[in-house]
Amino acid sequence: MSILREHYPVQGVGLGLRRDFLEDILQDPHFDIDFMEVVPENWLNFGGQKGQQLNALTERFTFVAHGLSLNLGGIRPLDEHYILALKDFFKTHRIQTYTEHLSYCGDSGHLYDLMPIPFTEEAVHYVAERIRRVQDLLEMKIGIENVSFYAMPCQDMSEKDFVNAVLNEADCGLLLDVNNTYVNAINHQYDALDYIQSMPTERLMYLHMAGHFDEADDLKIDTHGQDVKDEVWALLEQTYQHHGVVPTLLERDFNIPPLPELMQEVAQIRDYQRTWGLKHVR
């Protein structure tokens, strides 16, 4: 029995690509990572040296793409020219899968934030239709990510029921963010493990791990600027226990430490995968 299920688009442990350590990776012929994640908006129109550097990395490592501006829940029409540009980018760089946030981020312009979609039946139908259109244009199944949020304008169903309804109606995959789950569970007073267990194993593409800021005992801020907290590591183990060992990627967006320090958290994920992989084959 394989430690990781074959249906996943990637395997093992990943790291989100950031320019802070791009040169370090390029100069290290022995850099040990199973896959990397690129934010396509940050690279889509780059040529010259930066474009060559990305080419060098995508020729060397397996890559996935994680978007920020598709605006799945927004009221504006989908930007189909942008989606087709993404399709070319994915082909050029052999991107294994594409994920986006289950949120909206635009109105008359870009909001530069990921805003929550109301948890309503109407929103389920609306967002699912837009996801299906994106999948048709890209000719690939995409994944949606559960986002952290701090206020909800309208909620006729729970977050877990909303996410599951969108997944089923859109027939898409899931990028399950373990840290976002923990942050939302504290801020909105629900059980994080119950949420994790309610997600469909068969739709999982991979997991995200990241750090957050403890504003107060009952308020956590999703920053991606700190080390992963002990409580989130524990939730990752519980996720593996329930779903099996899922490919998992570490995100760090600011306060980025030297790459060897960052790789200590990557190694910790790998250790958990080995431990839980062995338990699942017994």
C-alpha cells in the first residue's frame, strides 16, 4: 500500500515559492522538496531574468498554482481573458493543478483581500456555476480553498455544509487549509476536528499549513507570518489520522526566515507523513 493516494495531483511535502529564497533554491542543486506552489498573478507576465528563473524551477520541480484574484464569489463577470492566459501559463510550466480561494476579492476594482461568501443556498448555486465555467475554460478540474474570515454578513448554513455543497455542485477539488480551519474554529466557536472530518476525502488535492497571530484567546489572525502553532500541528496529525496522509504544503508570506529555518517546518511535515503513513499500512 502506498503512503500517499495515487489520485492526488502531487505527492509528499511542498513549499510555497517566494522571491525571498528563490536564489537560494536555484543555487542549491540538492534542494529537497517534492513540489512547489506558485501564485500565478505574481509571474504571469514576467519575462527576462525572472521569467528565466521561474522556467529553471518549473523544469526542475513539480509545481502547482494557487491563485488570488479569480473572484469566484464576486458579482462581476469572470475575466475569461485572464483565465485563458492562466491556461497558457499552466501549459508552459507544466502546472499539475490549480486552486483558488472560495471567496470574492473584487467589485468595481480589486479589493486586495479575500472576503467571505455568504453561506446561503443561492450563493452555492452561483459560485458552483462560476467554478464549472472556469473548469470548462481551463479544461481541468480545479480546487477551492476554505478561507479564514472574521465576519459573516449572511449565514443560512454552516461553513462546512456550504463548502461541501459547493464541492458537490461544482464537482471540483478541495485544497484544505488546516490553519484556516483552526483560526475559524476559534474565532467562530466551532469544532475544528469536526470540520476536518466533514470534508470529503475523495475531493482532497492537498493541504496548506501556515502560521497565525494570537490576538487574543478567542481571536486569531491568519497572517502566514509566524511559525506554525502547536495546535495546528496537532490538527494536521488528526487530519492524517482521519483522511490518510495527504500531500501538504507550507506557506510563509512575510517575516520569512532564512531558508534552512523554513525547511525545519517542511521536515516536520515530512516526519508526520512518515509516522502516519506507517500507521496506515499496519
